[in-house]
Amino acid sequence: MTQNEQEADDDGRMEITARDGIQVEYQDALTHELRERTLPCPRCLRTSGLTLRVTNDYDQAMVICPQDGCAFMDYAIRAADVRQAWALIASSGGMSASSGGVSEGTLKIPNTGSRVHTSLVPVLDEDKAAQPFVSDDELEEISPEEARRRSWAFDLTVSGRGGAGHAPFTSALYWARKFMTAALPQSGPLFQQVYSKDPGQPPVEAHMIIVVVALAIHEAAYQAAPRQNLDWLPLTAPAEILSSGAKDAAQQRRGLRTVRPVADPMYAGSLRLTDVARLDTCTEQQWDRWCDGAFLVLATILRQARISAAYRATIEQVYPSPGLRLLDSRHVVANRADDLTWYAPSAMSGQ
């Protein structure tokens, strides 16, 4: 791989030039077998040197022929596919989101439908020590609000309504990472925010966006109903906490920054000490940026879940659910086991 440096436009333009052509995987209509086809320019039939271009405005990628600038689209190549291919090039060549990439070999686009086939979420390698648990007996004074939060968290944990016997924040982290994995290649602005020009920045940025999504899910679940199953939480609830357009948006975001999930040491489910430090010391600009990124994650998942629900309703001839829940997002996020070792000091049972 080599780098073809280009300044990114405000529309989030990103390009990959396939020197030896683009191969697109497709499913044969008769045999249902996966096959490959080489993408040609419809005008000159050229296959080499084609450039894939994506912007924030379109879900599909544009294909540009170097022969005469002919631009066309192929139904099988989405903007998300190009971002995933770009991330793989970046991981080996160290490109930033403002760079164009030149693929020395053949660029392959797998057939995965709307599912994300490559996780673009970088993992932050740091100390995973959790915030110490302080029991009620050890507290000199506990407010009624703090007592209610502790009671709620313990009740959801032992009853299983927090998700597979997990503490609420543990389940929130599980959903947050799944959402981030699915949304990152789908959202141009989110992709640009995570893959910034600073090569050392992406792990921190992506990690804190996931943490903020988890905090928003945790807080929305607490506000919704004391005994509601966390997986049944409406997808809109955490998004409303993070929305910058809400009437009390600034107050909601300030309140979210102070949330410190309470966890029984038997079930884990608290923030890392490093995350607590970042939340305590980050600037208002950093906090707002993480909140904006977290809102993009939830907005992208909500949009995809609504499209999926409408499609299933048409095929199955049933009415879609009036309120999409966290659980309903399973149709748009990958069903991968997650033992949360990317966050916790030791493995926890996946959901």
C-alpha cells in the first residue's frame, strides 16, 4: 500500500484507488452461491485504476474512471464498505481520514448485506482497574437519590433485568460497543471524528464515545422505570439525553458527566479509574465532542433499526413496533459474543 495524500473536503470525502481493479462479491440468483465479478467502467470497460469515493451525503459509493472521469454507482458497493476497506488500509499504512489510499492489489468488496463485516473500533490499551466499590456501611452519609440509584442497580442485577445477571452499566457497555461497531462505518461524520489526523487520538476518541453511549443508556434506564428490563429501553431514550437540540440539553449533558454507576464487586459494572479521571478533567469542548459522537452513534443505529423494522413489516405483513427498543437493534448489529475484556480487567460472560 502507498499513500496518495489529498486534503479532505468538508463533505467528508474519502477515496481509494484500486490499481488492479475492484472485485465485488455477489450471490448467484439461481444457486445462491457467492461469486465474484470484476467491476468495469460502463463507458470504456476499463477495470484498473478505478477510484471509490464516498461523502457524508450518500449511503452509496461513487466509482470514478480515470480514462475520462466517468462517474457511476454500483448497487453492491456502499459507503460503509469503502470506509471499512479504508480502515484496513490505514491499519497497515497509517493513513489518516484526510488521506486517499492507493491499493496496490485488487480491492475486494465482500457481500455482507447491511451488516458490518470488519470492526473499525480501535481498542484503548491502558490500565483497566475499576473504580473501587464503597458499601453503604462505609459511606459517612448517603443522599436519598444515591440510595435510590444503588437500590435500582442492585435490583436489576440480581433479578436479571440488567441483562444476563449483569450490572446495568455492564449491559450498557455491551450495547454501546455493539452500536459503535455498527455505526462507525455507516456515519461519515462519526468516522471522521474517530479517525482524525492525529494517529494517537483514535483509541481515546472511540473509547470515550462508547463510554458516553453506555452512560446515556444507563441513565435513561434509571430514569425510565425502576423495574424495567434494560433491554426493553426505547432506543430514543438515551439519544434524547445526548441531543444538543433538546430544550434542556446543556443541563442533561452536565448531569450525565457526573454519573458514576454503582456496582457490587460480585457483578462488576463500574467505570475504569482512567475513565473517571478523564470525565473529571476533560474540557467542556472535549465533553461536548464526545456527547456529539455518542449521539451520532445512537442516531445512526435508530435510523438503521427503523429501516429494518419497516422492511420486515412489509415482508412479514405485520405492523412495526411503535417504539423500537435496544433489543430490536439486533437486526442491524452483529451478533458477536462479547466478554468485555476490552474494558474490564477479567472476562465476563457474553450476552
